Amino acid sequence: MEELALGVALGFSAGISPGPLLALVLSGTLRGGLGVGLRVAAVPLLTDLPVIVLAVTVLAVLPGRAISVGGVLGGLFLAWLAFTTLRDARTAEVPAAEDGAQARRAGRRTLWQGALVNLLSPHPWMFWLTTGGPLLVAAWRHGPPGAGSFLFGFYALLVGSKAALAVLVSRARHRIGTRGYRLLLACAGVLLLAASALLLVEFGSALSA
């Protein structure tokens, strides 16, 4: 139960904390609907296994500069996503409930963007290297059920909290009108831009040091 409680607490904290993936969940939901937001919210389930393995086995022996390079790349990619989101916010219309093939293409594109953001962002790597990895190893030493409980609690809340926010945004987006929709989309773009700036400042300064 202790491992499960730790996983739940860490997963909830990570799920609701402002960051690149949360901003993409919100912008994806606004632009493509609930299905897009839910798929982006589930991205960690697709990308975190290599993150966990590589963070524990590879990054531990690499110089800190490698983490900084990843942070700068992630920041630049987020800056591009922020630019396109803010550009679209100027003329965007509230999407229809069913957008057909175009919505499916947009959903797949946003899903790939979310996966790339999660892999390029250094925060999942740092979490599993400094916090998640040691906790997972300690839980495994008490037996596989403990490690499984930790992972279950962490990802249930990490994905679940982001999915809950996507549901809230999805239910509200058709009631706010075109002006409100454009404002929310612009806010999502600003969140992406802020996340980009944080990554570039934090890890760019480490590269130049």
C-alpha cells in the first residue's frame, strides 16, 4: 500500500503540474476534440518505457551536458508548436463535433507531437533518474507486486488527471463561442511558449556555462 500511495501522490502532482504535455493536451482538445486530448494524455503510456530504461541505465553514466542538449531541443520544438497555435488562434473557428478525415489526421499529428514532446523534454528523464528510478528499485526489492503497485498508481493518476482536464475543456469549448475559443487557444499557445522559454533558459544556460 505504501508503494501505491507514493505512486498516486507523484502521479497526481505530475499530472496537474503545468508543462509541455499538459499544454498540448489542452490545445489538442480545443482544436480536435476530446478524442485528441485523451490520446495525448495517454502519451506517457507509449513513451515512458524507454525513458525509464534509458534514464536508469544510460543517462546515469552520461555527462550532464547530454541532458541540457535534450532540454534545448525540446524547448525549440515547443516554440514551434506555440507559434503555430498562436497563429491559428487568430482565425480559428470552433470545430464541429464531427470533422471526419481531417479531424483524424489532426488527431494523429497531435499524438505524434505529444510523443515527441515527451521524449525530448528532460523532465521525464530527470524524474526517473532522480526520483522514480530509485523508488521503483526500492519497491522491486520488496517484491514485484510493490513495484507494480507503484507504477499503476503513478500512471493511473498521471494520465487520469490530464484526461479529466481534457474532459472539462471539451465540454466547455462548444459553449464559449468563437471569441472565447480563440482566447482559450491563445492561452494554450502561451502555455506552450512559457514551457519553451523555461526549457531554453534552464538548459541553455547550462550549455553555455
